[in-house]
Amino acid sequence: MAAELVGGAFLSAFLQVLFDRMASPEVKIFIKNEGLNPQTFLKLKATLLSVNAVLDDAEGKQISNPNVNKWVNELKDAVYDAEDLLDEVATEALRCKLESEFQTQSSTAKVLPSLNSLRISLCPNFVSFPVGGLHAPNLTRLEVSDCVDLKSLPEKMYSLLPALISLKICNCPQLESFPEGGLPSILNSLFVSFCDKLTANLKDWDLQRLNSLKIFSIRGKCEGMEYFPEEGFLPSTLTFLYIVEVPNLRSLSNQGLQHLTSLRKLEITGCPQLQSMSGQELPESLCVLKIGNCPLLKPRLQKDKGEDWPKIAFVPIIEIDDEMVI
């Protein structure tokens, strides 16, 4: 009984949250800018107000009238649908607001000391960060994804983002290079996925100067990347290395991995042209080797028989196509 009563009270409070969202400046501006009919949202609010008016009466009747209880449960679903709609509107409104702010800020962009984490996603008109860079001295995590026209990352990242430890870039096909001066030296993890122009210029990444980098993942077309990694490309501090869905990769350079004395896990998946491990055995620090969907390489890693087996035999945990090699 008590749970049913609480359910009605919860709905009433929940509706108030929806009203507040509908009245937010971002939502109002979004409705205006997108040319939407504000009467639609007014009608929605009027309907929700009517619902709210009968909830108090419904709470009292839930005890003796199961039909009212059923109605309240159905009402919950309708309210949740309304919340989903407003969530989409609010998210799009905030996205447009952020996109507009980034596009209009000048070279005298203000310092953002309270910004700790920033994720920018699905912004098709977002082409650049503020002129002069994004000055956020306490920003630790930056993720940019599905910004198909983004051409550059923030300027002076090495100095304006001194606390940045994690950078994720996904599906930004027009992004050509990292900013002049390179990435912040404190960077701990770097994930790059489906950024074709960026991965076409691996030689310019200058990752070896990142003395704190422990996690590196690369994924996507990677034009011209048939042999990876070049000697000295990766910093010796690297602990986890992921190579995913690189269709043209043909050879893993063990020589380019030898200096990675802290490497603990190496994972290579979805590289159908990968057919060999060139050079010596893998770094002796390696504890986990995971290979998946690399059909040309798989027979060369067959235990005690494959040509490249001696290069990996010492690794304590070896998994090939989701099967442990014992």
C-alpha cells in the first residue's frame, strides 16, 4: 500500500521536474531558433498539469480501487515518454549552445577553472575550438566524437590544458593533425578511432615525448599503416596497447615494441591482412596477449608449431579468437 502511495507522490514530483525543464532558457531558445511551434509544448504542459491535478485524488483511491492503481502505472509510462522527449530537446539545446559558444569566442577566451571534463559529440557544424585555444587548467578528460567537419583540436594544448590525462577522438575524419607544440606531457591515455586524415600522418604525432602515457588505442583505416609501430614511435612508459580494425596492417614490428619495458597487455583485433610478427620476441614484461579476427596471423601463432610461436611463448596469458592457449 505504502509503495503505491509513494508511486503517486513520485509522479507528482516528477512532473514538476518536467515543468522546470520546459521553462529553461535553453529549451525556449532552442524552440525559437528551430522554428518549432511553441503551442505544442504549451499543450503538453497543459496536459501534464491536468494529470498532476488528479494525482492527489488517485493516491487516495489506489488503496481500494485497483483500476486507479493500473491507471497510475500506465500514466508513469506516458510521463517517462514525455521526459525522453524533453531530454532530447534539452540535449540538442545544450549542444547548439556549446557549439555556438565555441564558434563565437574570440582569441581572448576566458579561463575555465571549474571545467574538469568535456565531451563534445554529434556536432556536425562544429569546425574548430575557440581561437587561441581552450584555457581550462583543471580539465582532465576531453572526448570529441562524431564531429565530421572538425578540422583542428584546441591550440596550445600543451600549455592551456596542463592537467589533461585522457584524450579520446572518434570519427572526426577532417581532423588532420595534433596542435603545434604537441599534446600535454601529463597525458595518461590516448584513444584515436576512425580519424583517417589524422592517422595518415603518424610520423608527426611525436608520442615519444609523452612520459606519462600508459594507454594507447588506435582504430580505423589508418591509410599507409602496413607496418606498426615504427621504432621510437611509442613512449617506453606504455602499459596497454590496443590495435583495432586496421585493415591494411600487414606486419607487427616487434622491434618497434622492444623498448616498451612496461608493456603489460597487447590486444590486436580485426586486422584481416596482418600476417606476421617481424623481429625478435615481444617485450618480456608482457603479461597478456589477445589476438582476435586476424586469420592470416593465427596459424603462425599455433602453439609449438607456428612460425611466430617462439616470439610469444613466454607470455603467461595468451588468448586467440576468444580461446585460451594453454
